[in-house]
Amino acid sequence: MNNGLRILQRRRAVALDLARQFLDVPVANVSDCMSRMTAGGPRLRPMHSGGRMAGPALTIKARPGDNLMIHKALQIAKPGDVIVVDGGGDLTNALVGEIMIGDAAGQGLGGMVLNGAIRDAAAIRQGSFPVFAAGVTHRGPYKDGPGEINVAISIDGMVIEPGDLVIGDDDGFLCVPFDDVLALLAAARKKQEIEARMVADIEAGTFDRSWVDATLKRLNCFVET
């Protein structure tokens, strides 16, 4: 097998109807339920006009500044898929622009995440198709490879396996491992309910902050009186 230049089959993927249930759950709530230990890095920000993303990952490991395998992924992606590209975080050359994003949107894909740069930022920013990227540059990509499709990748220490759930909103994006999706959906919904009650208590003037003093006491914090 030619490591560095290969296209593999995705063996499993989170069901699209299950993935889309995460569109109603803030990424921050899911992150909290993952003990705040997982993140794709603060550099990757939403480049579109706004809106949430959720779908199974189609992963790509690309040579920095080269988008050959992204073009191939657009040929084989299924509706709802989120193309996730480890481009090494390089911002020298854009990996995609308006044309490729338009192609992805037209195919009904779920979004695109790029540890690299985009171009045609104004056009992408005006659209609702979810795009997360690390930066912007006018310099275009190369198309020579190498690259790999449907391999495990890592973005800022967060491992993404083919078929894992990828979610995103204005706070950033997050990978939910395939085996944890159902449990984390239930946990995140429960947290959402708790936070809704907290907001209601704040509005009613009955919000309980007693835990603050209890925590300071446990930590033996000196409080001058």
C-alpha cells in the first residue's frame, strides 16, 4: 500500500438522521459533556454567514497547499458528509475557494473543515454553507498530491476518524467519536435543559450562586472582612 497516496473506503459512518439531531444542540454543550478535553483548535473559525453544521466526517490528509485529494473527495462524498482536511495548518496557499464550496453545497454536503486557508472569502462569507478554516489567502492551491482519503487525521490534537460525527457553530467545530454519539447527544440535551432553567432563574432574579462561596471555602480561600 502506498502510504501518502491512497484512497480508502470508509468502513462506518454516523447515520445522517442521528447527526442532524445535533443541529439543535450548541457545540459548547457537547464540549462540556466531553469534559472540555477535546477541541479542534481556536484558529479554525467559521468563514460562512452563520449556522450550525453536523454530519459524518470524510477525512483527508493533504500536502500543505495542495487540493488534489479534496477534488477527489468531492467526487465520492455523499449528501450530508462533512469534508475534514488536515492541511498541516499551512496558510501559504488556499485549499478551496468559491467554486469548490459551491460544488460542495450543490451536492448537498454538510460542510467543510480545513486546517488550512481558503480564498474568495467574501463570497463564502455571504453564503450559509458551513466552512471552517484557519485563514485566508489569495494564493491558489497546487494539484499534484500526495494525499490520503478516509484515514485518521488530527487537528490540534483532536483525532478524527472517518465516519465520526463532526459538528460546528459560531464557537468552532468539534469531533464526536463514532461510538460516543448517542450517549453524548443525551448528555448534551440534558445540559441544555439545565442551562435553560438557569437562564429562566436569572430572568426571575432567583439564580443561585451559593456554589461560589462553597467552592472558595473548600479551597480555604482567605476573604478579608
